Amino acid sequence: METILNFVLRSIMRSALRFEDVPDAISADLESGIARDAELLYVHIPFCESLCPYCSFHRYVYDAAGASAYFDALTHELELYKQLGCSFTALYVGGGTPTICPDRLLDIIHCARSLYPLREISVETNPNHLQEALLVRLRDAGVRRLSVGVQSFNDDMLRALGRYEKYGSSAAIQKQLRATHGIFETCNIDLLFNLPLQTKAHVLHDLSVIEELLPDQVTFYPLMTSPSVAATLNRLLGQISYRTEKDFYFTILERMRRQYTGSTAWCFSRHATMIDEYIVTHGRYVGAGSGAFGYHGNGIAINTFLLDQYCQRVRSHRLPITRFKRFSRWETLAYIFLMKLFGLSLTAAELSQIRARYGRLALVPELFILRLMGAVCGTKEGFTLTDRGKYYWVMAMREFFIAVDTLRDVCRPRHAEKTLPH
């Protein structure tokens, strides 16, 4: 069943996420859409000290001069959105490694807070940046949530991923995580599962460490790779396979529900808070920075992956959007449905709003099929995912992000680590 479903999901996602180049003639239309409906601002900092072999995100090896030019342009882009009438209430800073240049990161946060009525700020980081002085500065700047990319608490897996030498042993990382306790309202830990070489014993060990640390939030990502990254992993770690993914996921689900509540199909929280998947909690969002994605103006917009082009466009007071996928009425409905149920439920009120806009029969066939599959259960409050449905949604979102990663493969320069503006 899962093999067939995986094939269908991959075909649907690859077919749906086909983007077109954005001519200057339609930029005004995009700008009006941004000003009208965006709620969250995602800022992408694409610099890392070195590039991890499993990562499909848009990133470059850090270069001080190039990064300085980039941060200057990023400030201008934030000001452009203010001029368009945006009024973001939430800020999510991802990467790359946003904390790689802390002073400039703080400049961006202060700039955003001066421009927009922000109520929530979340920042990603790596274990080697968990230094008390920096964390306190981030907190004092208004950061409420810190998301730490740990990936594994097993030393063998850390070595295989090239992270042991860069970020330290599992014991060292655990010590650093304990020291962050209480600094932020929420500290999230990102972990990976279904990696090549990873065994069920590795997953159980990660879960045992989580039960000891008891962080505010944990996000377990299934391995999601673009074709080029998959080829690298196959060469370095062994063949990628989905045969163990379901077993690993249900092991995680069973253990995590003892002390956590699901926020999404793969995120678990001890209290209500922001999550990594801002695309679930915020209907419309703008992506700022090179390679950033946004959902607004009835479609998905992508900023240029070329740093030189990004800086030049922003300095010329032009949006850096170079590709756009305009959703049809059905595609918009499908996107809303995917994101709502990834958040585990579709309430009766939300369903009523959807049907008021898309017709009284909207989602009737989809929900009927999902009930037959045992993926959702319905009550007077709405529809919720069953455990089986949660795994199906993990598969669906995995294929969604793989399709996005594949697009990154096509768009970004092959010599990314060398293509820096000065």
C-alpha cells in the first residue's frame, strides 16, 4: 500500500510544482498580492561553515565579504516589503546557519522589529553556536524560539554525517542543550530518521536522550533529498531506502506521545508554540533572501538562487522573485488541505470556510477516500488524522519537500560555494 501511495504522491508533487520564470511585467501583480495577504516573513541566511552531505537546502560556504554584501541587500529587501504595505506579525530566520554572523543577524532582527509589529521570532542554529552570551543577545532582541539542528545523538551517525568533528560528540551536544534551558520560551531540537546506516537501535537511543533532556519541542524529519544530494548520500553512506521509514516513524510516535503532544505529523511539543513548519500555521508568507520561498498572491514565489543577481535586484528596488507557480482553484484547495491536515486536524469551522469559498462539495471525495483508508476519523468537531493518517501525511510532506529540493537542484549554481557577491 505504502509503495503505491509513495509513487502516486511523488508523481503528483512533481507535476504540481512546476514553476515559470517571472517577467518584469507581472512583478506589480506579485507586489500587490504580497501587500494584501502575507502574515509571516521568512528570512533565509544561506551561509554555513561547511556543507553537510545530506542537506538539500540553498547554502554557500561562508565568506565574510560576500556575506556582508548579502546582509546589506537583505536589509533593503525588508524595507521594500514595508513600502509595499506589508505588516508581518511573525519572523522565522532559517538557513544555512543564521547565527554564523551573529552581529549581522541581530541587525536584521532589529530592522524587522522596527518595520513590523512582530509578535513571534524564531531562529535556527547549530550546536556549536549554543554560547550563552549569543543566546542571551538573541533572547533580548526578541527571539522567543530557537531551533537547534542536532540530527542525531549517536556518535557513529554524527561521524557518518560529518557532524562529529564540526559540532562535537553526542555528550558534548547534550551538555550544550542543557545549558540553553530556560533562556527561550521554546527550544526545539531537529532530528533525522530513516538515514542510510541508521538502525532502530539508533532511533531508540535518540528517543532515550530526548526523554532525559525533555526539550520544549522535538521535530523528527524523515530523510528528504534532492537527486544530487541522494546521489552523494548513496555514495558516502549507502543506498537510501524507505523500507524502514514506517517502522521508525511509529516507534517515534509511540514513544513521543508519552510526554509530548503532536503539533504536526512530525513535530512534538510540550506546550503550544511556534513550529518549524510555519507554512502550516501561517496561511500566507513572504520569503526574503536568496533562494527563499513565499506563498502569496495565490501561488508560490521563489527568489533568485544567484547571490549576485539577488543583491543587484534588491539594490535596484526590485523584488528578487524570479520564479512563480500560480495555483489553479483546485491546486489552491489541495495545498490548503495538505497543510491543514499536516497540522493533524481540519476543524468543522475551517471546513465550513473552505466550502463557503470552493463549494459545498469541496473535499467530500477526498475525505471519503481517506476515511476508507483509515487515515482520518470524523467527529462533530471536524476531522483528525489517525496514526496511519499521520504516517501518510509524513509521506506526503516528504514528497512535497523533495519536489521543492529538486527544484533547488535545477535553479541553484553548481559552484554554489564559490559564487559569492563582493
